[in-house]
Amino acid sequence: KIKFLIHFGLQILPNQAMERTAAITKREALERNINAGMGKFFPDIQQEAADLAGVVAALQSGDRVVNIHFNVIMFDKTKKAKQSASAFCSMLRRSGWYFVPCKYDHVAVLLAALPMQLVEQGPKGIFGQNKTSGVGVALSSLGRGIKTVSVESKVLLPIIGEWKGDLSSPGMLLAGRRGQIMYWSPFGGALLPALNKNAAAPNENFNLCIAGVPGSGKSVFMQELMLSVLGVGGKVFVLDYGRSFKRTCLILGGSYIELT
């Protein structure tokens, strides 16, 4: 285990009118290049133009240009921290996230992650605009951070949490590794269609496989699943090999049929 800190900082750029004008100018330049046939030589220009068109549309609807700082800081001995950082970068690279290790600005990045250090509002300048300072502003001037629009920053927030289950399909009450309570059922909302009427694509595949060594609790888990189905008014039919369900079936008043 290694101690770590995940920091996400958002800095609203002061001159929004200038940033909006720069985005519109760049979009028009890309459109001229595309119309001139430059897309044959630069295949990515079409995607860049589409992205920039979305940025301009967001700015025209009231969004603001921001600079975001997303850092992961690890605390440990030098060798172990380097190994953990390498493993972390490799893991996220498979998901399309590319983190760049710090080389000469470790202290500045650490200070920027502390409370009230990223941006500080200073006195007004000659033209009446508020001056901004802080570690985040200095890092931005060195090329640190990503310039984007505020609507995009919310999807980049490093919100880490466990799955809360499907609230439209009551089932077994389980707990995740981090302690998150959740409902789980392989049948989804099929048992209670009234709760699942707003689902875009109802679940139609109810297959389930449970594996484990003898005595690990496979039958106990299946009996708990059976009780959850009965609890919402469902019917249960079990093909039992080994009489694991016999006692539970008789306690619940069910019919246990043995074939010899």
C-alpha cells in the first residue's frame, strides 16, 4: 500500500472575452483549411474542427474557459514511489488517460494541491480588472494544466466510488469492498416491471454462474438469492443435486419432490 493524494483544481481564466474570440478565430481558421482540402494531408483536422465547434457552441451558451489541474501525488520511499507511479500510469493508459511524471516542479504541484493555494485574487489593475495570482497561475504559465470549457471539466472530476446497485431491481443486500451497500439481482427489473418502465434496454439474459471450492458457501448464496426473489413476490423452482435446498424449502412451506 502507498499513501496518495488526488487533486483536481479548476481555474477560471480572467479574460473570457479574449478567450472566446480566440476560440472563434481558431475555428474559422480550421474551417478554411478544411475547405481548402488540407484534410487530405492532416487527417485529424476534421476531429479537431468538430471539437472546437462544440467548444464555441458551449461558450456562446454561457460556458466559461477554464484551466484544470489534475494531479496524483504519491508519498513513499523513492524506489517504491517510482514503481507505484509507473504502475499507475500504465493502468490508466489502458483507459486512455496519459499522465506525465513531474521532473522539476514537484514542490509547486504539491503546493497547488493544498487548500487556498491554487488561485488567489489580487488587487485591481490599471484597467479595472482583478489580477489573479497563485501557484496554479504560475503552473499554467509554464504549460501545466489543460485549457477547456467548464462543462467538460465536470466529466473529468476524479469521483471514485463503488457501484450502488440497480435501485429499480430489489434483490440481495450486499456490501462492496469499500463498504457501499447495494442491491443486486441477476433478473434486473424483470420481477418488478413497474419499477423498470423507464429502462432503455430491459435485461433479457438471466444466466448466472457461481464457482467455488466445496464448503465455500455457494448453496448459501443461492438460497439467499432465492429468498430475495420470493420476497418480491416471485416464484422459485430449483433442481437440487445434493439436497442443499431441502431444509430451506421445507421451512418456507415449499414442495420438495425427490425422484429415485
